[in-house]
Amino acid sequence: MPKVTYIEHDGTVHTVEAELGSTVMETALRNDVPSIVAECGGGCTCATCHVYVDEAWLEKTGAPSEQEETELDAAFDVRPNSRLSCQIKVTEDLDGLVVRTPSYQGR
Amino acid sequence: MSDTIKTDVLIIGAGPVGLFAVFELGLLDIKTHLVDILDKVGGQCAELYPEKPIYDIPGIPLITGHGLSEALMEQIKPFHPVIHLGEMVTTIKNVGDPLYQVTTDAGKTFECKSVVIAAGGGSFQPKRPPINGIEAYEAKSVHYAVRKMENFRGKDVVIVGGGDSALDWTLNLQPIVKRLTLVHRRDDFRGAPDSVNKMRALVAAGHMDLKIGQVSDLEGADGQLAAVSIKDKDGAVSRVACDAMLPFFGLTMKLGPVSEWGLEMEDDLIKVDVSTFETNRHGIFAIGDINTYKGKLKLILSGFHEGALMAQRVHHYVHPEKRLVFQYTTSSTSLQKKLGVV
């Protein structure tokens, strides 16, 4: 199974196994990564699963869709590598993916 | 208190579970009022996923959040619930056995025999930008809603956001403020195209400013804002002097006043008796996502079940003199009369 690494603002690292076809958000919830909130449960309507994709992975994760870009308007400290993790599907290609979570986001 | 609204049951939250509770209570001749903090019914279905499909409502293979809210409104029509939107319940006071006096932040007072809390994830409240020290300015010069436009007359105002709230208030306030600056992280707006065009025309005519960037810092003293710093996408910072800032970043769920009502809680959820869904306070019930018990599942269908059982217990409080006879809507003429189908 592919592995995904979440690095929290305080440096806490969670490296977990992700099911193919699940999302980076779902994987975080299943593994108790506290800085992914996902209030809307994956509907791309709340912007509380905001992550910064590690530069090395940007090409593989691709760019946000128009709907996701719009929803990012409801997030804070948005950067060029900002994504909503409910919109990133885990594939074999993403084995090793690294994302960071913003300091303000948490449960 | 002459303007107290008297009803059998007050339901807090007009999401799917609160709405269906009207039905179950209505079948037992129990009258209801509902209060919800949103400006529309449907709760999370309306606010978070109006267009998203729901696949697990029994007997309905697929329905959207909006569709489910509409269908429930149709289903409860025969019971004429009174719905109070845009208000938050703040206090619940015991004034009898059981009789409750409930107040809202809009100044309404209700008197009811039972209270049903169907508040889901709590109350939807505006998102607070994570800017250092912002709390000190809130309610003084940082506002998440406009209560009185006059308060902004002649002032330098910064509005932040790219959706309809930000655009609507930009267009409404621009004529009366001294100078309006709209700040948005990108030069693309998700608000209604007509509002976007009007805003762009004002900017082109020099009647207001548009800054592309994100607010990074606040300056001021004693809660009075003096300026905001705006960081553009290349990291360059500019400063805009202002008297007030209005951030519009949508809503987020906060528990809100529920924790102050003397209810036994666990992890911000209300503990209930699973045979009645009553809390530790007699006559106060909790159904749907806001409650917890062994085996709890946060599903809409669980909330519907909880509402049906709750209604049986509420009947004892509202009609203590009447014996409750269990009936089916399919065969009971009395229930069908209440539904207006015979």
C-alpha cells in the first residue's frame, strides 16, 4: 500500500499506509492526524482539510480543479502549493507523498 | 413577560433530524417551534453539501442535501411548525416541572414543556482568520457580520473575501464609507457575476480599491484598528490604513452555548438515555449528531430513529393526562387526519 506522510506545523510526523482510491483527507482521519478537520466529510465545501503539498510532489498531485480553487478562498494562508486533501486521490504514483498542514487548522 | 412565545416543544436546530422531529411529535399532537442559527433550513445538508448526493436514506437511493431538506419541509407541512431562522439559543432555564424558558440572541423568549436539541455539530459561526491578536479587535473594529450599516458611515473599511458576502457588503457599504478596500487572495471571484461586474466598475472608476493578497497583520490599539498589512503572492507586504475590517471566509461548526446548559457531556457531545434520548435534565432531549451513547452512529437515519423514540417520552410531559396508543400512519384514521390525507 502507498505511504503518505503528514507533517504538522509543530514538526510532528505521521507516516501512514493509504488505501488505493481513498483520499489524502480520509487517510488522515483514519490515522488520527489531528490537523485535518474535514468538517464537510469530503464535499469540497468547507476548506478544513487544507494541506501544502511538498514541492517535490506537486507535479504528481496536479493542480486543483476550479471548484477546489474556489473553495480554497475559504481557507487561510493559501500558498501556491495549497490543496484540499479531500480532492487528492491516493494512487500508486503517490507512494511516498509528503504534505504539510497549516498551523491554524486542527480539531 | 407578555411577548413570551408558548409552545409544547422547542427544537434547537432545523437540520434533517430537527425537521423530522416535527413530524414524529406532530403525530402525537405536540406543537413545535424551531430555532436555527442559519438563514435557511437543512443544517449541514443545506450549508455543507446542498448539491452532493446522499445514498443512505432508507427507501431513497439518491437525494441531494437540498432535496432532502425540501422533502422534509413538505412532509412536516401538516403540522405547521414555526421556524425562527438566523437566531441562536443562548439560555435554557428551568421554571417548572418540567417547564423551560428558552432565550435566543435575537431577544426572543420561549416557554415550553420540553426542549429537543438537534444541533448537529453545534452552531455554524463565521471563520476567524488566524491573524495574531485578532481577538482584541473583534466586536470593536473587526466584524464578521454587519448589524447596522450606519456604524460604518464615513469610515475607512477593509472587506476581506471573494464570495457573495464580501461582494454584497462591498456594494452596500461603498456608497456610505469614506474609502472601501476589498482584499482577496486572487483576482477571481466566486460571487454572483453581476456583483463582480459592479465591483470591478467601481474599482475602474476609482471609487474603491481592490487589493490581491492575504491579510497578514493588524495594527492598532485598545481594539481600534489603525491599519492592516496585506501580503501578495510574491510575499511583498503593503499597508492599508483603516478603521474597520470585515472578514468573510464562510462558516465553521462550533459547539457554541450547548456546553453551558448543565448537560452531561462527553467529548463535546450530549449523553442520552438510549430508550428516550433524554439528557440528564428531565424534559431536555438530544437527537442526531449532537448526542452520544454506546454504539452511536452519526447518520441521518439514526437521528430519525432517535426522534421517533424521543417523541414517545415527550408525550408524557406534554399530555400527561392522555394514554399513548401506538399507531401506524398506514392504517390509523386518526393519524391520517392529522396528516390531512383523509
